[in-house]
Amino acid sequence: VEVINNCDNSVLTASGFTGSLQWGNGATTESITVTTAGTYTVTQTINTCTSPPGFGVATPVNSTIPAPAVAVINNCGGSILTASGFTGTLLWNTGETTATINVATAGTYTVTQSVGVCTSNAASGLAAPKPVPATPSVNVTNNCGNSVLTATGISGTLLWSNGATTNP
């Protein structure tokens, strides 16, 4: 009997038989799917003679894998999404497998965690990157002994390379 333990169930498959099968749970198929751990037996019958039982030990994996938590930090031009509260491996809908991803496009991003053969439900975070302000234009007026720089096309605050915040 071959046993494949999956998330929430185990599949037991009989092989090397030529007669009819009878599983301990009453099934007569080549394979059975069970959700409870335990030893399962199967016999074969040929011409009214029944074989000694073959057996397989099923140990379905507990599927109660919690979804990770997702924190989002929206920055200018991109968002940082960070998964936490996980013990398994991660998979984002972007294909990335790291705890933190950087995205430039607004939208909902999801992540699951896998522990063994079990995968959690998806957790999601909504990325809403802040727009990057337009680059201001600078007009220069050269005078005797100084130059006056005036920024145009601005809607926010200014910070000049010399630390000034006024215009001009």
C-alpha cells in the first residue's frame, strides 16, 4: 500500500494485486482517501480465497496554517509590503518569496505561506504609492554680485541644495 499524505487527507493506493480488493473501511476501489490518521488495511480475494491484509499508515497533515499579516508603507513612487507572523515559506502574487516586497503600482497584493504540503489562505495589502512631485523649473537671473534663482511649477514646499526653503 502506497500512502501519500496531503494537506487534510491521505490517499492510500493498493498495488500488486490481481483479485478484488476490500479495504478495512468497506471500500472496494484501488485507492481510498481518508481524513483521519491511522492504519488502514486492504485484502484481495481471488476465487473465494482472501489474502492476509496489506496496510498503510495515514498521517494527514493539519491544514490550519494561519495567513501571514501584511503591513503596507506607502512612499513616494512606491509601496513597501511586509509579511509577518509566518513560520513557513512565503509566496506573493508577484512571484516573490521574500518577507518584504517593493511595488511601484497601486493595487492589492496577496501573500500565502506554506508549511510542508499545506498552504494558508491569502492575506492582502493595498498598495497606494504617493505620486512623485514634478521636478520644478528654475529660472536664473544673474545680477552684479549675485544671482537670483526662482523655482516655478511648484505646488509643495521647496528645499534648495543650500538648505533654503524660500522662493526665490
